[in-house]
Amino acid sequence: MHSDHPMRAENTSPTTPRRALPAAAAAAATGAALACGAAWFFAWVDRHDERACATTDGLCWTWWDWASVPLTLTAALIALMAAYKRLDITPRLAVALPTVLLAPLPLTAAAAVADRWGAALAGAAWAGALALAAWDRHRIPALAAAAALLLASLVTLYR
């Protein structure tokens, strides 16, 4: 349901509480799946590089080294945009872009502490919190949770 008021966000309606939490949970599941997929892909790239560079004594880069990050970010952005469209999370670009661009920090920190499952949990928490921030009623607690996760990630990575 869209509001006629020009200053009111689209995701404000009487059914918002019932719709926001399931949508955020589905976004969290999408974030967890994307985190698992990214962890698997980067592990595959590492194994490929070890085989391709096994006979090289100096520096060795493969095409996958250069393409892995842009491919992962592009695939994650497309997947989130499709999921958010299906879940009616708007504005999609305002939610999906920071989710994808800042996700490497919590995912890397979680993977350093708890391997792939930690990255999956961090991906779920990160995507779920930012998706929940699309609704006015949940914006402040959701952004606070995302900020706390980001701060904990920075402390973990740079202590």
C-alpha cells in the first residue's frame, strides 16, 4: 500500500509490523546464502590459484584473482535486488547497495573467528538488519544493530 503523502516512506502502512519482520527474516536468509556462496567461491579461487601458480617461483595472479571480488559483489547485488523486489522491500537500491558494499567487513571478521558458519551468521544478521531498516518503525533499532555489527567487525579485524 502506497501513501499519498509525499514525505512518507512507502513502507509505512497499518500492516507494516506483520510484513516487516518476515521480509527481514527472508532477507537474512538471503544474506546467509550469499555469504556461504561467497565463502565457497573464494575458497575455490584460492584452490585454483594454488594449482595454477604451483610451478611459478615469483608472483602469480590469475584471471580469477582480478575478477573474484567484482563478480561476487555484482552477483550479490543482483540477488539482493531480486529478493528485495519479491519481498517488497523498498527503496531497494538504498538498502541493497550498502548491504553489499559494506558486507565484506562483517563477513571477513566473522570468517576469521568462526569460519564459514560465522560468515553465514554475519551475512544473515547484516542483511536482515539493513532490510529491516527500510521500515520507519524499525529503522533506528535496525541501524543500531547494523552499526554494532560493523563496529564489532572493525574491532575484530583491526585490534
